[in-house]
Amino acid sequence: MSKDQRDLFFGLIRIHVLAHASHEPVFGMAMMEELARHGHRIGPGTLYPLLHGLERNGLLKSENENVGGRRRRVYRITAAGEEALSVAREKVDELHDELHEQRPRRIGPETGG
């Protein structure tokens, strides 16, 4: 995937992370695998800054957990994250409808007489 394509889909990846975090705590490696299932092949150098940014913006909260004797940072959605996800769902539904319209509404200047 090119940088331009990645930039285009970056918002959708954030929404995807929030959607999963709304159901269960998430962690980096599992999210990379889940995103790869959807064709978003991103590495830790991209995903972890994204997770940190969502946390910095108050949409996720992280904590370290001990899993099988190893430390793992897990992320949980916050109330602000739930609210942002709710708005995102509405916007994604609206965009989906527009992408699949047979005759999209014209947005340019009127032409003809």
C-alpha cells in the first residue's frame, strides 16, 4: 500500500481500532493481525503511534497487564472514545450510502438552461 493510500485509510483504521476496543481490550499485535485480515498491513512503527495518539486524545486508556508472565500494554475505550465512535458510525453510514447511490447528488454549479 502506498503512502497516499495509507493516509487515505488512516482514519478508517482509527475507527476500526475504536470499534474493537468498544467490545474488548485490545493490544498491538492482535490489532495488527485483525487489520491485516482487512487488507491493512501496518507494522508496529505505524500502529503504536496511532494507539498512543488515540490515548493522548482521550479516546483510549492503556494499562500494563501480566499475560503468561509477560507484560502487555492493553487499551480500553474511554467514554470520549465511545462518543467519538458513535459519531463515526453515523458518518460512515452516511458515506456508505453516498458511495453506493445510483445517481449521486450534484455538487457543482448548475449547468444548462
